[in-house]
Amino acid sequence: SHEPPAPGLAITPAADDTLYRALGQREGIQSLIRSFLYVIADDPRIVDQFAEAPIDRLEEKLNEMVCVIAGGPCHYSGDSMRRVHRGKHISNADFNALVEDLIKAMDREGIPFTVQNTLLARLAVFHGDIVHR
Ligand code: HEM
């Protein structure tokens, strides 16, 4: 019999809420995630990989995840990054495309460069749980 796979990196709260406030709290994050999903929907490099994804759930879980890692008063109720992306054969190119889409969405939302980089750094730690799983 097999052991269940390790869940991967936990989605843990930030030490303080600086990033959460810089992103415009719950409303700012909601607006960002909405823009992000529109940019992905318009990206021929990766949109097909989301064809069967439950978009309402994805939107909710992305909101929760970004809120938590930004230090906001939220709870992440989704699955681990390793579990949710397992078997999807996501490549580095896919990952980079998604990061570019997030940057485009952050630009549209008027999020300053330094704030963008802080969020990207906190998401980058999940690369190993998402790519080639
Ligand atoms: C930093 C990068 C990423 C983050 C933070 C992220 C985050 C998430 C989250 C929070 C969910 C929802 C989890 C749940 O429903 O419990 C999800 C689902 C999903 N992600 Fe990602 N993701 C990333 C990269 C990618 C990439 C590069 C792809 C493919 C190009 C991808 C494809 C998907 C798909 C298809 C789902 C839906 C899974 C399903 O329920 O069928 N993700 N992701």
C-alpha cells in the first residue's frame, strides 16, 4: 500500500498586514482576482488548462489565499497547492505565463511595483508544489 502524498507547503498567514492593506484589503484583492481571471481567460497560452476548472470556487479560494498570505483576517479553506495541481503537468512556461498574467492584472489595478514584488515573492514559494506535479 502507498502512503498518501505529502501535502506540500502550508498556506500560512503573514507576520503583519502591511501587504493586505497595500492591496486594498478585501475589496482590493477581490478586484485584483477578478481582473486576474479575465486576463487568464484572454491568454491563449494557458486558458485551455482552465477549461474544466470550477471558476467560482477558484475565484473564492484565490481570494482567500491571497488574503491569508498578505496578512489579512481570512481563512484558506481550499486544498494544498500540491494536491490541487497534481496530475496537471504544469510546466515552467505555464507557471511563468500565469505570473505574467498576474502582473498584467496588478498593473491594471494600479498596484505599485514594490507591492507587486512582495506578492509575487510570497507566491513564488509554491512553485515547487505546482510545477511538474
Ligand atoms: C503561483 C501560482 C499559482 C497559485 C497561487 C495557484 C492557486 C490556486 C488555487 C488557490 C486554486 C484553488 C484550490 C482549490 O480549489 O481548493 C487553484 C486551482 C487551479 N489551478 Fe492554480 N495556482 C497557481 C498556478 C497555476 C498554474 C500555472 C496553472 C496552469 C496553467 C494552474 C491551474 C489551476 C487549475 C486548472 C485549477 C483548478 C483545479 C480544479 O479544481 O480542477 N494554477 N490554483
